[in-house]
Amino acid sequence: MASLTHQEILLPVKPGFIVFTLIAAALLNMLPWTGWALWFRPDFVALVVLYWVIEQPHRMGFTAALLLGLLMDVADGTLLGQHALAYSILVYGGILFHRRVRLFTPTPQIVHVIPLLLLNDVIVLGIRLMAGADFPGYRYFFGSFVGGALWPFLSALLKLPQRPKPENHV
Amino acid sequence: MEHQPPPFFRTGPTPLVRLLLFTSICLALLVLDARLKYLDRLRQAASVIVYPIQRIAGAPASIFQRASDFFVTNSSLRSENARLEQESLSQSALLQQLGLLQTENDHLRKLLGTRERLKARTTLAEILYAARDPFSRKLVVDQGSFDDVQAGEPVIDGVGVVGQVTRVYPWQAEVTLITDKDHLVPVLNTRNGMRAVLAGTGNDGALELRFVPLNADFENGDQLVTSGIDGVYPPGLPVAQVSNVERNAAFLFARITCKPLAGVNSHRQVLIVHAQQPAAERPPEAEKPPPPPRATKKGRRGG
């Protein structure tokens, strides 16, 4: 179990970098996805929010999640508050589990991440159904599994700027 | 599991308290938006912030399109040019007839003393993106309230009706497609003049005619055009073609499926029609019969 307890010592993360990654995630969400790609598209904002909540629960909180959710609602032209509600509950889940999740390496973390992303989808789905939409079919949940599959790559990518430089190692 | 901070670290309310607070904010927003429609101002303001991000997100696709436009081959341009020339020739003949017919029509209408049909002004709009929402069928186009676009205006392409403007932002407008669930278009069967209501089903390429009696005369291949009685869509625009008629005596209404004519999902430009049709005047309200005197009611109850 050595790999599970292996922890890297990373540099402190810059707040500007968190903001940058969140905006980049919003950009990815706003790319013109159509057709089948839309079904496989993970909610990148939810993914990055979840990552920062687990890694930096003191930096990433409910307020940021609410604002990002409202941003996505305006961008998608959906009911104001549906993504905001889903992201707020996602942040709560992240805060609740962050100590446990951080014990694992990124690949087993997927098992924790997918249920949280599915919860996010279920909340949005529930609000849409209450507002009078039809159930779009189970393919609606594909995106969460794709998001889970992307998690190790995302985790490696977002840790890059915090890696200490080789000179400092000596 | 819950981390208990020492009292000298100020950490604010616990996550559960915050969750309840933020959940109630979101629920309040949802109710305000869905039931009371109070938040359109807020949405407009926020859309100004979102707009640059959306343009950046749309940039790769539009750059790709422009690049592929640039690298068209000589032969494809030649063939397209030949085709367009042919089309314009065949259409110019029709156009000459049209001018003649229009003057004749105007003359006849004046003779009849009817209201002249308003010439609709149109705005060309480019589709920025299709809404990334698996629940609804919507488009966002690059013309907004600064370009005189108003909510409710119909949107067409070269073939037929695409949808209707449902929300207007300063530089963008949201178009709900006719295939969106529960989007209604009043139509007319060109073969026999029967009126019906065409509803979207939420699936691309499928529309249905609602509340049509079992014995109504609808056949496969019938063309449906807008009837214009709603005051939103100008009359006579092609909308759909009947693709399947199912008559089952077990149900009250026939099940009629139609195919949209306009390339609802396959265009880059659409036309927004500014049809300022004055709505027909409401008929004067009928005199209400006076309420029955209470005394009789009481008397009846007593008896």
C-alpha cells in the first residue's frame, strides 16, 4: 500500500492559477459541442471545481461555485440557479470527502469522483424534469463517466505548476 | 470525520450551514426565474460578462470554418458558380413574373379594400452555436437587441421556418427551434386548407400534429405552411411535410408525424423576420349575465 500513502510535497498554489483553470474549464464547456459529442462531454467546470475543492478546500468554496454556476446558466440560457445549485452541492460533497479522497492516488480517486459527478447530473436533471422537460435517456449520464476517465490526466495537469523546479531539489 | 478547528482559527460557519444557505439562495433564484420571470435584467447584465468568453470559445470553430472556406478548390468554385448562374437564370424568369403578379395583386387588393400585407423586413443572422443543452433545441445567433431583434420574431432559412426568437441579449439572441419540445406553430395543409397545430417533440427531424381528429384528411407528403392566425408567424411560410399518419381507433386523435423542411440543424445563416403584424382586435366582450340573486340560492338550499 506504499503507493496509496505516497504524497508529493508541492509548492503552494497561486490563487490566480485557480481562477485561470476555472475560466479555462468554462471555455471548454462553452465550445460549440453538438450531436453525439454533446452526450460525451463531461461538465468541465464541475470537474475542475471538484478538483480544487478536494485539493484546496480553503481556497475553493461555495461562493465561487455559485458564481460559476450562474455563469454557466446564463451561457446555456437555462433556468438561473440550476447549475449553481448542483455545483454548491458538489462543493459540499467535495469538502465532506476531501480527506478520504486525498489518501488515494489519482486513479483510484476516480471511484470517488464519478458518484459526485453523477450527483451533479442528477440534480440538474431533477430541476429540468420539474421545469417540464422530457427525460433525455440514460446517455445523459455518459459525460460523468468520461469526466471520471479524464480525472487522472486533469489531476496531473493541474499539479504541474506546483511541482518544485529541479534546481530547488539539489 | 468532521474537522474541529481550534477556537482561535476563525473558519466561519460549518460546511453544512453554508450548504443550506447556498441551496436556499439557488432555490430562490430558480423559483424567481421559473415562476415569476423577475430575473431577465440580471440575465442581461450577466450575459454581457459571458459574451467575450463565448466569443473566444466560438473562435476555434469559426477560424476552422473560415480556413476551410479559404482552401476551396478551383473546380468546386467553378461548379458552384455554374450552378448559381443557372439558378439565377431560372429564378430571374420567375422574378419577372413575380413583379407582374405583385402589381396585379396589389391592384386587386386595393380593389377589394383589404389591408395590404406588410412587407416583412428581414435581418441576416449568423449562428454562433447550438445551445449545449441536451434537453432543448435552441440556437444562439449573433444579432441582438442592438440590431432591433425582438423576442417573438420568427426565424426562417431559405426553405422554411426554423424557429422563433425567445430571448434577446444585447448582441445575441436565442432562437428556439420548431423541434423543441412543446414549441407550437399553427399550420395549414396546402392541399385542402385544413388548419392544425404543429408541435415539436424534442427530437431532431420529428414534429407532430396535435389534436387532429381521426377522420381528418391528412396524407403522407402533405405540405404544411404557417397559417398566420397566431399573429407571430407570417402566413404562407413552409414548415413541414407529413411523413407518417397513424390512425388507431383506440385513441381520440390521429397520430401524425411530420418532417421539418428547414435545415433546422444544418445552417450557418438564418433570417430573422421583423414582421410587425398588428394583432387582430379583440372582439368586444360579451355582456356578462347578471349573477343570480342570492335569495333564490338560499331559498333553494333551504328547500
